[in-house]
Amino acid sequence: MTSATTPAASPPLPASVRRGYGLGSVATGSFGTVPGLLLLPYLTDRLGVTAAVAGVIVFAPKAWDVVLNPVAGRISDRSTHPGGRRRPFLIRAGLLLAAAFALLFLGPTAPQWLAAGWVAVAYLACATAYSFFQVPYVAMPAEITDDYDERTRLMTWRVAILALAILVSGGASPAIRDALGPDWGYRAVGFFVAALIAIGAWGAWRSTRSARVVAGVATSATFGDQLRIIRSDRPFRLLLTTFVLQALATGAMLAGVDYVARWLIGSPLSATLLFVCFVAPALVVTPLWQRFGTVRGKKTGYLVASLLLGGGALALVLLRSLPEGVVYVCVAVVGTGYAGAQMFPLAMLADVASRTAETRTRVGLYTGVWTAGETLGLALGPAAYAGVLALGGYVSSTNGAVAQSGSALTAIGLGFSLVPAVLVAVSLLALRTFTLAPPHDETPAAPSAIRSMSLRTPETARAHRPEGGSTTGTSDDEEDER
């Protein structure tokens, strides 16, 4: 059986902890963005690897993460390190990730099999280190506060810094590559992103050292039993399905940026401009999404953000006939939706994973499965885009200068627009039925406050959160004890 304790309500987090936790997104944003943006073009247009094989190389290490992430969550759940069961992973795995990424573009460019093998092995090392950074990092919000609204504020900082990290890493990397040329450009990108990852990992580790931890006692249930419990947890399953499908959609769009910029737009710095339009809106709208979620609820906010994400992508179906300025506006709409579609599900995940004393014993496993799904989606996105390119007859080369057929140009546009729009539309089928009900192993007498957490009004949510260390009503945890 599981042993767990129910924590007292948490006081509001210091602003320094919110900002410090958000710094970890410098690492996750940089690693999650640059390979999706440049690794496929590096393989097809620098090493001359066919699109189909390149898609496999990009996908395979992430598929390994799907297996590894729940294991990383289980390991961190059972950690007894004096520095905390999550924080030590941030610095260790973060620095290993930085080192592995520096090696990613340092390999030979010929013979082709050796060059492709180097990328595959280095990317596998990156993916392994990333698992042991990302899973504990995502688990932390459920354990450093049990306040419903505080988690939204925490995610606001995380997504805002994530957007800035994506903007810097994704916007600067193509410019660095183009400025230094194919021989040294990709190598410089590797060192640049490695530095960002190291800074983010160190910042998150250092700045969260004073955070109070609210955590259950480690469960004695077997790993397989816990996976079965999580799989049967309907709210988690629906939220994960929505997020994974949208990760697949954004992964496909990221993979297509360089191809759209080069083959369909063709103006100088168009890749950087597309990326800025995708990411920059988040710096402005993330606080607005927080306010919207406080007033209308997280689920409603997630639905609206998803509609903007998918609607903007759908408008880009006409990309080849749209004026260049309109293309950038549509991408900005996608970016506005993307900001909310990152913030709300992460805040909702913390609510799901910590809604009872029982679920708090496996927070790391929840986030391990979550990040495995996210990794799978982000990996399948570029792989799906590569598949669309292959179906369209895209021709790979070692200098990126070969002419492309009309069908290949059509594939470049549809993979960037229609495919992501359809994926977002399908994801809404899961999101519309999401409610935060208790897991199957909760008794029928479980408190209604837990069952309706996702549907609370701002007033009832405030009645369940601490104000200056005290409560203004009966907390969820007190109701649990009753």
C-alpha cells in the first residue's frame, strides 16, 4: 500500500523563486527548439541524407526518451538526496546535456554514413541527459506549492522565459549559421545553444534552493502498477492526449520554418522573421493569458489558445499566394495561441498530479509520462514533416541549392499549415471532455472540491488558497483529512 501525508497549505512563492524556476526554460526552450528547427535541414541539406532517413535519425532518440522519461520520473520520485529529490538532477543532467549538444554538430561531414551516425549517437546522448533534466524540472511545481492559482503564476514566468529562450535560440541560430557559412555555422550554433542550456540549468538549480517542498512519501507500489494507475487516470489521459497532439503540430511547424523561408518566401532573414513572429507574441500575451485564466478558468483559456493555434495554421494553407506580410501575421496568431497552449496545460498538469495525497506520491511518474508524451510529439512533428517532404518528392543535397519540383513546394507548404491545423483540431476532441475528477482509486466520497477543481470560479479558487500563510476557507487538503 501507499504511505502518504497531506501537506499544509503553501504560502505564496517568493518572486525570486518564480523567476528562478522559470530560468530552467532557457535550457528546455533552447534544446526543444534548435534541433527541431535546424537538425533536419542539417541532415538533408548539409550532409545529403535523404528526407526519409533524416526523419528516422531525428525521431529515434526521442522515441528512446518515451521509454526513458517514466523511468527518470520513478528514479527522482525515490531519490533521497539531501539537496532534494528533484533539484540535484537539474544541475547534473543540465550540464551533461550542454556538453552533448556542443558535440552534435562537431562531427565529420563525410563519408555520409559516418556523419549521420555521429549525429544519431550525439542526439541520443542529448535525449538521455534531457530526460533526467526535464522530468524532475516539470515535477517541481506540484511540490513547491499546493496553491491552485500560484501554479498559474509560476507557469506564467516559465512560459514567458520559455518564449524569450525560444526567441533568442531559435532566432539567432539560423542567423549564426548563415553568417558563418555551412562549415563553421552549425558548429557555432552547437556551442551557442550549449551555453544557453548550461546557464538555464544552473540558474534553475541555484534559484530554487530556498523553495519549500510539499511532497508525499514515496510509494511502495511497483513501477508497472503505478503506470497502470496513471493510464487509468482519465483527466491525466485526456490532458496528455491534447498536449501531445499539439506538440506534434508545433514540432511540424518548427521543422518547416527553414524550408518555408528558403523555398517559399526566399527573402533575406525570412527564417529569423518567421521564428520571431511565432515566439515574440508570447512575451506580450502570456500575462494576459494568466489574467484570462484567472477570470474564465484554465480549461477555457486552453480551448481559446488552441483555437488560435490551429486557426492561424489553417490560414497558412494559402501560404504560397499570400503576401509576405500576411504570412507573418498568421504566424503571429499561431504564436499567440502557442503561448496559452503551453502555460495552461502545464498548470493543469500540476493540479492533476497533486490533487490528492495519493497522487502526490507519484508526481515524478506523472511528469515522466507527460514529458515522454511531449517528447514523442515533438519528435514525430519533424518526422511527419520529413514524411510529407518525401511524399512530395523533395530532393536532398549537400549544398541546399538543388531545384525543387512543384509537388515538393506544395509539400513544404502543407506540412507547415494543413497538417498542424488538423492535429490541433483532433486534440480539441480530448480537451473538450476534460474535467478534473479524482482517479479511479479514490473513494466515492472524495470531496467535491477536488472533483470540480478545473471548473472553479476565481472566487472559489481564492477560498482554497493561502493568503499570507493563512487560509480564508477550508483547503482541499483539510477536506481530504475529513
